[in-house]
Amino acid sequence: MLRAYMVFSGTGPILVVTRLSTGMQSRHAQEHLAGKGLEKYIAFEVPVARAKERYGPRFQTAVDRLNAPEDIRVVDLDGHHVFSNFQFNEMGEPVFVGPGDD
């Protein structure tokens, strides 16, 4: 199942896409993002249909680059753009992840 998340870190929000069924709180997601320098973040699931509609080919390119069910791909790194593309009522419940929060 395809999922999209707005992920807030110290440098601002990014938009990612994944097929992880366990979501952004999973050990795999934490390790993947930590490998990219994101050890502490807040993730909100956003509707895939809305992300697809707002990002078009850019979204599809990220989806096409998902190499495995556990893969996570960045759709947009421009925090201002990501934040302005979604309304608060489109965001799911926050997932808080950080070192020592196990």
C-alpha cells in the first residue's frame, strides 16, 4: 500500500513516499531516515491522492524509484512548498520519533 508523509525535522518539512505498511514509526523507517541525517522527526501521513494531484509527474517519479517495499523516497525537499501544499485537516495523527524515544 502506497503512503505519503510530511516529515518535519530541524530543517523543516519534506514530503516522502513509501510502501512501508508499518509507517514512519517503524524501526526500518527510523534507520532509513537516520542514515539520511534525520534522527528526530515528526511525521504526518497525508492523502496519497492529494500528493499525486499536487505533485503530478514528480510524485510518480518518486513512486517509480521505490526499489523495495521498505524503501522511502523523497518527493519534495522544499519545506515552504511542502507545508503550503497541504491543509492541517489533511494531515493524519503525528508520529514522534527521536533518539531514546523507544
